[in-house]
Amino acid sequence: MTKNRLLALLLALVMLMSVVLTGCIKPPHEHNFVDGKCDCGESDPNYNPDHTHNYVDGKCECGATDPSYKPEEDLTFKLPYASGTSLRMATGYNSKATGLFFHPDQFKNADSITLADGKTYHSGDLKPTWVEVQNVLKVNFENKYQGNSAQNEFKYWAERLNEVDMVSGTATQLAEAGVKGDLINLADYLDDMPNFKKYLDENPIVLLSITGDTETGAIYFSPYFDGVNDIERMPLMRTDWVAKLLDGEGDFTATASKNLAAAAYTPYMPTSGKVEIDVVKLDGSGTEKVTKDYDKAGNIVAKMNAKLAAGTVSGVEAVNMLRDYIDEAYNGYYGTTRSNLFVGQNAAWDADELVALLRCVVANPQTLNGTESVAGLFSREDGNNQRRVDMFRFAGTLFGVRGLESRQDYLYVGTDGKLHDARHEVDTYVALERMNAMVQEGLISKSFIDDDTSGKTQNMLKNDAGFMHYDYNQTQTVYNQTDLQNGEKYMAVMVPVAHWFDGTEGGVYMRFTESWRSVKTDGWAISKAGVSNDTNKLHAALAIIDYAYSEKGQILMSYGPDAFIKTNADGSYATFDFNGKQMPIIADATYAELWEKASGNYTNYARQFLGSTLSFVKSQAFEYQCTHDVGKEGAAKISNAIKYGTIKHPELAISENSWYTIVPTTLPNTKEENDAISALTDLSSNGKFSQSKDDGEKHPENLLIDVIVKGYVGDGLDSRDNLINTVKNTYGTTQYLALRQLAWERLVEYYQSLNK
């Protein structure tokens, strides 16, 4: 080879290596190290010869000067603190048994408890989840939790926040305390909390729900989610009873039944004409329309009422009237399996049809439970105010009333884009009057009317004493395993059809639920007085919040530590598909233990023994695995209906039709506005419309429950008009709504500024 040819070859080689050394492909494409040099494939469509790449620590890296270069997101907490920093924690969930530490009451007569992780715990020990947090974040925890509800826990510490570093409270309390300057503004540290910031960036309605000041974008507490963007409460029925009453050829017969009570309830649905309803097909494969033909069949309540006006109606006659009505109104659509009107995937029931069914249930106890009585509707704990309010929540679902299941007091966004208060609305009280009519007919449990603490779901089901209530699926269908017999079935059923005024002219008959998972009404915050003079405490508290929203932290806060999760041979999680995402499977020992220690109630087990699901993000994936097969069956039908759009719900966004916009859990009122709201004591958490848990002495008052139970009774409350006037002008809801409206307008403006 000549010298000139050798030089030409070397020059060509240099030029080739120049291309190799200056080329760059964007991640996630591989870089290769060949013959001591980085080699980027020119065939890659992202190949760019204008940027450098380097060989660093055994691998090729694209130069960060490349404007298209995007390294893996750094989700590492940024703020330093001393290892072993101690934090005083006034945090937990509503009772002494559901704090970070094991409480003596959990041990009864034992000295210790051994859990599915194989470890033994004593009274006063940290629960497994928080042992893991302590180990991962290199912090120590001091127990300051008093074992109260979130509301009362914050009340206890409100004037002594210098004694604690982190504290539980309701979202409203924490937002108000933050505005006063008592709590750390988390927004000041978001750039150093990458996991928390990422979560908020991905969920803008969450950001709106926790924004405490629209001028500064302040955030005063970390949000808690019991699942997100999914249905929360749903109707549950003894579906075997429905089948027993309605299914089969020929007439219903029984050796004994009771007569229906005098009619008090009047029709809600039309008495003539036709109503078309979208349903999911029985096999779940798609949607179809069914018609309620009132011209042909009449309204079942009107027909029963007319017969009652003429004389007595036995339980047997009532069942046969309902059977004939279903055949005629739906033109044979349900065949002889008429129970599918209520319990099928293709269910289309409404409030009137439910009342007719309830009349049949309470008039046929001998057939259903072999006794002389059975309750129609009940609440989870008929003597517990926190559960009794589910009765008016259900009324909203039955009769098309917004605001009764709001994320913020009784507020909802109207079609005009403004806030409305259900306590002002005539439709609210008309719905409650209809519930009172059910009380008069004996269709609501006597234990609810008498405020009887013995009226509980478990007792109702174990004793075949109750038919239906409105609640959470997993915790209530667990009784299929513990308290029901073979062939008995307590299951979630479809949301009812109602007349909703969503802006459509004349309203629309559809299924809609306001019970939609978003930011819950509790949260955790950092006490400014507690940490202000100790940077280590401040940074460690921020680190806990940030870690809780990391991928690993979210699993920990739902499942507990890895020892409670099933793993593969290589140590990775065994997973299953949950709502399109692979989620961990709980260990066999965990599953056995939650039945042994909590009768299959995942939430109680997690809070009491693992220390998880106390705040932050609670995934429904764990709960789903612990749901009884009957619970899964009902939930699957409802989920399918939501997927196909036959059940509508609020949106976790500012919706184009504002009626569908979910109300944020908190609203950014100023200190002066919050002070004015606080002065409206009749509207406080223990005021006239309380949804709070009992204080141990008596139930807080709730006027909406009172109307259901007693009707209109008392000074200024003796009629619908007088009650609404009293609520607006004496109790102060007019002023309250005006103040909340100011905050809502600021929040909408803030949201729009973020999206410009």
C-alpha cells in the first residue's frame, strides 16, 4: 500500500470516527461501546450527528447540551437532614387503634402480637409500615396521637402546635390553619419534593382541591385518597330475596304475608308516557335501550296506592302486582328473571320501583326470613351519626338531587358555573319528604328511626333482619362469608335511574352518582411552630410526604412492607392486572391474617395492624383482592356500566358542562373569610348539619336526618318553606355560600392561569 493511499485511508477513518463520536441518539435507544469508542447507530431515526456523546462509567451518555435530550426523571428528595431526626407525630385515622403505634387496647389480654411478616410486636411499638418508613428515611417517630377523629385531633392540638411536628386534621381545618400561618406551605418546597410534585402535575384537580391560596398557590396539607376516579358508595341488596319474590312462572304464592301499610309515598317517576333508558346488555357485551312504558303498565306506586285507597293489599298481592308491572312496562324484556330489573347487568330500576319492592319485602317476612318482621332500608350503624347520613346521601341518588354527597359540605357546581348549596334547594327537601313517607310506611328500619346502636349491618345480615343499604362494597359484602348462609347473597346493585337536571332541556332520565372518589376530607400537615426552629425536622417531615407519593411509597402506604406481599423467585412482586396496571398480590399469610384478625375487612386490618391506609394514597388494588366473590360480581357490573357510560359521574376536572365538575375538597378562602365562616356556629362540624362521628355522649344534630325521621318539627322548622328560610337566614347558609363562591371564582381563575 502506497503512502498516499495509507494517508487517504487514515483520513477516511478519522472522518468516519468523527461522525461516530459526534452522533447522538436520544434515550431510550442504546449506546454501544465498540473498540474503545461510543458507537451510535446512524440508522436510528433519532440519530443526530450535531451533538456529542461521551463514555462515562462504563456506558455511553448523550451530551446534555442536546435540546432533545431527556435524562431519566430524578425523583430523589433534595433537602438534607440529619440521620435519626425525631418527629413528633399527632397523626392517625379516627381511633386509638388506627395510629402509627400499636395501642394497648389492640392486645386485649395478650402481651404481644405476631403478624404475617413473622415479627412480634408489643403495645407501643411502631406498626410495620412505619418501621419501614423509619428505616428507609432514617428518622425516628415519637407518638403524640390522641386517637381522635381527624377533626377532634386537630382541635386538641390547635392551640399547642409547638408540641407536635406533623398533625392530622380535616382538609377544611388544615386549609384554614394554613391561611392563618400555623402550618408549613408545602408549595414552597415542591421543587425539592419531586414525587409529590409529579403526582400533582399528573392530577390537576388534586392541586385545585388542596390549593389554600390562589395568590401564592399555597398548599397546607398532603391529600388523602381512598382510591381515585372511581365510584365510592353504591346500593347493596339481598339479591336472593329479590329473586325469591320476583322470578319464576305463574303467580307468587305464600302461606302467610302481612298487609301493606297505608300509602304515604306518592309517585316520583311519570304516570304516563314512555321513558327510554340506556343499559348495558345482560351479557355485558355492549349497550342497548329499554323502555319504561307507563302508557301500557301505569306507574306501579300509583297502582298500589289506588288499590290501597280501596282496601287492604296483602304482601302476596303486592308481589304479583309488581311482577305484572315489570312484564308490561318492559314488554317482557326481563322474562321470568324479573329480578334483573334490580340486580342484573341490564338493571333499569328507579325510586318508584324500589318503593314497590320494599313494600313487597316488608310485607313478606315469613317468606324471606321466617319471622314476623324484616327491615327494608337501613344504614351501616343505625345509631351512629357518621353512618346515618348515608340515608340522605342515598336520597340524593334516588331522586336526582346534587350536593347531598358532596366533597365539600353540601356544595355542587351548577350549570351556571356557580356554587350551589343543597341546603337551599327545594328539591332537597322534597327528596327528604319522600324518605319520610317511606318511614311512615315502615320501609326504613325501626333501629334507624329509634337511633338504635344495635342496628348494624352485621346484625341485619346475620339475623336476616335487613334488606338493603347504601355503603362501600368491600367492607359490606365481606359479610357474605362471615354472616350469611349458602344461597344467601348480599351484593352491590346498579345505581338507580333518576331525573337529573344537568342542563339538558327538561332534564334527563339517567343514572348518575355523586359518590365519586377524589381527595378525601382528611389529611396531614406540618406544624410551623413545631419545626420552624429545626431545619432537620422540617426536611424530614417533607421527606415523609414526598416518599409517600413515590411509586414505592404508594405501595407501602396501601400494602404495608414487602413481607406482606407475594414475591416471585427472583424477589420481584407477583402482580395482577388492576384497572390496566400491574399491581402487587398480597401474600397468602397476609390474606389469611386479615380474615383472622379483621374478618376480611381490608381497611380495618391495614389501619389497625399494618399501619397503612392512614393517609396519602390508598390503592383499591389491595382492597379488591380482599373483596368477597359476591362483592366482585356486583362491582364488576357497576364498573362495566361506568365504562360504557350508562352510569355518569362528576369529572375530576373543570368540565365543559360545569354541572359535571366535582367540587374541590377545600376552597381557598382568605383568613378573614374563614373567620366569618367559623362564626357561623350553626354550620360548624357539630352544628345543625353535622356529619361527624358521635362524641361519646350524644349524636351531633343533622336537620336532614331529622326531616327523614320526623318530618317538619320545631320552631321555624315546621314546614318546608320555614325550614329553608331558617337555614338561609338564621343559620347563615346564605352568607356561607357567598363566601365559598368568592373562593370558587378565585380558584377557577387560578386554574385558567395554570392552563394558559
